Amino acid sequence: MAQGRRDETLLSIGELAAASGLSPKALRMYADSELLPPRRVDPFTGYRSYGTDQVERARLIAALRGLGMGLARIRVVCDLDAAAAVSELRSWWRQEEADILSRGAAVYSLARDLGELPTEDTTMTTSTIPSAGPAQVATAVHRGLVRAAQQDATLHRELPGGAILIAVADGFGTDDELSARILSAFAAALERDLEADPSADPLRALETAWPAAEALVPQEGPDGSTLTAALLAGGRLHIAHLGDTRVVLVHGDRIDPVTQDHTRLRSLVAAGRLSPEEVAAHPDRAVLNRALAAEAPTTPDLLVRRIEAGDLVLIASDGLHAVVEPSALAEALTRPATDAAALAEHLVTMALEAGAPDNIALVLAQV
């Protein structure tokens, strides 16, 4: 916001990065957009220097970008006094709320129209849940090199009708066993539902079992978990997903990142309102806005994909996908068919070699 008096003490871009919590790359981006121009640029070295009074502005820019505000509107807010900036922020948010309501109405209308049309799923419904075919499944967990406890958990279970359930839950907070309990309760509920109704649609069965996981969410406090579960049945991969655990489907040399992380910043990237570079440098990049946690939305995404013989399904916590370079992970997953257990062990090793700052959990299913 507008400053009354300028502090002439200069900081290097590295010092400003440390003080503001932003990366030098993000600061250069904001400088290039003229949101945060350096106080001085050395004509010979090109080194940028900033005033100590610009730390607050850098933090404000990052916070507003984290909300999804456009650069032009941020420039206006930053140049206002505190009271006027608050009014501007509230005005912007009122329009955001109106946009959300109008988009929601359009979504429901389109969903209703699509629901009146025949779909591939409805025409292929069978009397029982058919088997996905032989699948080689491997699970792996590791505490990592930094965390004091293991809070991630995996599950692999064959269910009535020949379906195969694989799942990963990534716990957080103080309850180290919460993720394992959530997986157990969810799997038990799913198994009961399928025993009671063998003709149940797999995706609907996942949705019906979901409240068993929600029931374990603490009413208050920091404890919670992600949950991503997949049923391999009838040549399909049926998925219930919540959080930032990911499902990846590998078909030959093609990788399909099936799920999207439920983080506020990831949603803004998908909407084109925040760049991937800004997210990578943002202090809130890993904060979930949907999870099995108190005061958070707990409804999962429900997804379906075709699977074929030779396909590989990976469910992994962010202890793997956020640590291992995407290109290295892709190379490991697209190598010629190998033993699932050996590949799982190799993926854990890759995370450990990358520093393993978080717990690691993964399930691999080779169809």
C-alpha cells in the first residue's frame, strides 16, 4: 500500500526474498510487471536492490495473487491507503462471489442437460462388477529423511465381484494413525456395500462408502488426511479423490495425470489466474482447500478412465510427486514393463535421493 516515507536502506534480491518469503524468480516477475520495481539497478552488473519498505508490498502482492486477483487490480490496491485498500478488496470479492454463483447455475444446467442423454457408462452396465483382469499390485511406504513419524498409509484389497481396491491417504496434524484408520473404515464400508449389492455401479459404490471416511474427521483441531481410492473393475479405473495425493495412468509412453490437487493455488493455475512459476515460489503452495479435515469441504472428485492390459496405475502421496522431478518420474514410469514391487522400490529410492522431506506412500497396479 502507499507509503508515507521511503526507507533508503537497500536489500539485495536474495535478502528481499528471505524477508518476504518469496523466491528471487517471483520477485523478478513482479519487477518485470512493474508491480515491484527495484529501487536501484546496477548499470554494470544488473544487480537489483530494493528498499526495506518494499518487504511489506512484496508480501501483499503475493497474498493478493494467492487469492487470484489480477495484476492490474493488485496495482490499484497496493497504491491505496489501508482503508481504501480494504474497500477495494471487498468490492473485488463481491464480484468474485457473483461470478461463482452464476457459474454454478450454468454448471448445474449443463449437468442436467447431459444427464438426459445416453452415456457410455449407462449403456455398458452389467449385473455384477466384472473383474479388471489379473493385476500385479505393489505398495510402499517410507517415513522419509526429515519427518519424525509416518502419517501416510496405503491399502490394497480384493473385493466382492473381483474388483481390486487400491488407495493412499496422506495424514497431517498430530494423529499419526488417522490416515490408516480412514483407509480401513472406507475399505470396510465399500466391501459391505458391494456384498449387499453386487450389481452396484463402482463409482456409486465409492461415493456411498465415502461417509465412513468422513465420520473419522475430527470436529476441530489440525488433524486430517487426504484420501484417494481407485477401483479396478470391468476395464475401468473408478476413482474417488480428495486432497493432493495423485493418480497417474500410464499407457505405453503416454502419461495421463488423472487427478488434480485440491489446493487453492492449483485451482487458480487451472483457471489461468496464477502462473505455475508463481505457485512454485508461493509460501502457501501446499495448503489444501479440500481434505478430510475440520471445517474443510470433504466431498471427493469422482472420475472414470478406461484401462487396458499393460497399463500402469500409480497412486502416490506428495512425498513422491512433489519431490521427484516430473521428467525423472515420467521416465521411470514409462520404462518397459517391469516387476511392480521393483518399480515401487525404485520410486521410493528416487524420493530418498531427492532429500525425502516428507513421508512417502504409493501403490502401483500393473494391469
